[in-house]
Amino acid sequence: MAQERFFILFLPLVLVLLVLGYVQPSLAKETQPEKFLRQHMDPDTSKVTASYCNEMMKHRNITPGNCKLLNTFIHEPLPDVQLICFQGNVPCKNTKPNCHKSSSKMRITDCRLKKGSKYPKCEYETQQLRKSIIVACEGN
């Protein structure tokens, strides 16, 4: 009797584990747009303090395995950033032709790695700016 219960529960458990093994890796894959949102978009500027960059770089998981030298957070609504793709075309650093420069200045925060800072204790300088930005546009 106990052996029958074991086999009744064992089969669904094996199926669940097989499904999780198949689905879980695909959940971990991040698309380029998702990565851009995670690494660069933060429409809320009410929380930009001197420790903003240290907190955001850690919270957004931007420094796994090494310290990123520079990261920029854009403090504008996503639709405003998406509209840049219909503005002035400029050459990209990687020579691709899909970069566009905003025609207006935008609120951003530059996070620059402090001199002497080393992984795993990545420390950043927080600098709020208003300037034109360049984004690479692909698809939608």
C-alpha cells in the first residue's frame, strides 16, 4: 500500500521536475530590451542621493563578477526614450548605423567607478546631469 502511494506521487513529481528543468533556463534569458530597461531606465528621480549609484548598481544586478566602469540611468518616461529612435541618426561607437541622438536634453545620472574601487566592493560616484543621449535602436 505504501509502495503504491509512492509510485502515484513519484510520476507527477518527475514530470514537474522535468518541466521545471526545461522552463527555468528560458526564464533566466534576458532580451536586449529587458537588459536595457534593467540597466538604464529609472524614471523616478526623487531617490537620487549621493549613494544612489552604489545602491542601484547592486539592486539592478549590474556588477556580477566585476565592476562596471560607467553606467547611465535615464530619468525620463520610456515613451520619451523610445521616441529618440525617430530623431537624428548618428554613428555608433561600434560602427553600426542604428544609433540616434535625442534632440532635447534629458535627466540622467552617471555612475562612475571610483578610483581604486575593486570588485566585489564596487563604489561609484553619482553625478546628475541634463544632456542629450544616444541610444541604439533595433526592432520595436
